[in-house]
Amino acid sequence: MNNKIRRILSVGVVFCAGFLCFVESASVAYAKVEPIATETGAKDIMRQVFDRDDGDSEVSIQKISSCRYVVKDRKRACVEKPRIKRFESVAKDYGIEGKDKKSVSILLDPPGERGIGFLQYDYDDQDKDADQWMYFSALGKVKRIVSGNDDEPKKGSFFGSEFSYEDLEQTHLEDYRYTLLKEERYRNRDCWVIEATPKPSRAKKSNYSKSISWVDKERFIALKSIKFDRQKQKEKRITAVKVDQVDGVWSVLLLNVDNLQSRRMSNMKLESIKYNVGVDDEFLSLRTLTDGAYREARLQHYRRFIEP
């Protein structure tokens, strides 16, 4: 799975046609349910979600479409022209077990924002926070994304979408307590419904108080996740709209995030991707953000893997 999409779904269908999307009711209540398995059993399921094969590296082109919407007759309809952004992304696994990750994303469209970039380093070390940087090409400046203090999570969104910086970070299995709430069919797939609650050390760094995820029993992909804010109110619904195999890897080709509080939504579409390609270590660095000539020369090489 694409690294960004994998991060978003790991803890945490709508079909869109034009500006309309069929949705589940946002008023569904999540009453307290007695768990049907021990925390260990639920954790073992999530371990398989975290450890699924997603390749050692990848090159991709993705598109994000975002808009404000209204709900009428259980359909969402954009009330403004969607903002569309396309970007190239290159990622690679590191470390002895390949659980550290580096990735860089560069905007292609709209033309006025071309060259804006995002760089992220994720670490398997539970005590080490992800490093994130944004590059603003018009200003020629790099901004490091940090939290305000020990009890203030990171704020801001990825390329102006409903995907937050926190949504993109690699999560750690040991940062959460897990509860298997039930088993049920969702979109004709057998699923476990698992609640993930951050432990105190993680809770102070997170915008979310918990998440409930529908995990596909066969593919170990979270098909849907509901994220709750710090006030324990539903904030986001994240849905894997389209899932298929690419290069033998189960991949989410279309991901929808619905901000239930702001009534804004974003769709992230994976237009093309190639797994397990050779990626230079030097490319996944701050130089790629700031050195346009170097970046373009290397991207020309990587585009060979994904262009028809």
C-alpha cells in the first residue's frame, strides 16, 4: 500500500460520481460494547495490519480533491468547485527490519503551487517522533513542522486537504490499547471491528482520543476508520473506497476522508504506482525540496517507472 495511505488507515464504501458521493449516516451512535476478545487478541490482529507487505520502496503519482459539502437524501454534494492537487511521491524503507521510512512529495498541479514539497522521516523507535518539513517554492523557505509543546499535537493539513500531518505519521503498535468490539460484514467483506485508544504517552501528542476501525480479515486493511477528537466527539471518517493488487501488493487506490465537524471532504486517488524500485538515499533529503534542478533530474529518472 502507498505509504501515506497505509499510515492513515493503520489506526484509524463511499463511491463518488462527479460531485456526488453515497454515504453512511453521520448520526450513527457508537454505544459502549462489551469486547469479544482479550486485548492481546485484538493487538495480534493489528500487528498483522502493521506488518503487512507494502514493498520496500515506491514511486507514485497521486491526486487529492477537496471541497465543502452538504448532505441531502443521504448523499454528499460539493457546494463549491473542488480544489484539485496532483503530486509525485517517492518513498523507501530503512533500518534492519525495514520499519523506518523516508518519503518526499512534490506538487505538480495547480501550476501556481508547483514545486511545493513535503518531506517526512518515520522511525520504528517508539520514543522518536516523526520529522516533517514543508518547502514553499514561492518563498524559497523550508518550514519544520513541530508541535507547540509536550501536550499540544501538531496542527495543519497536508497540501490543504482534510488529511492532517498527524494522519500521515507512521503509528506504533505499542502506542495504543486495542479492543475487539465485534465481527461483522462491511461492504461484503468479513471484518473485525477494533477500537484503538492511545496510551498516555501517545495521547498527549495526538489530536484523537480513539479510533474504531473495520479491518478486512483476508487483506488486513482497515476498510473504514472513525476518529474521535479530544472531546470524544466523532471528527473524521476515513474510508478505503477502492482496493486492488498492484505488483502483488494490496493497495488502496482511492481513499476518502470526511471531516464530520467541518463538513469538508478529500479524496486521495492513486493514479499510478510502482513498488520495489531503486531509490537513491540522497534523494530523500532536504536538498530535494530546495534544489529544483537536482530534484527534476532525479524525478525524470523515477517517472520512467510509472509513466505509460
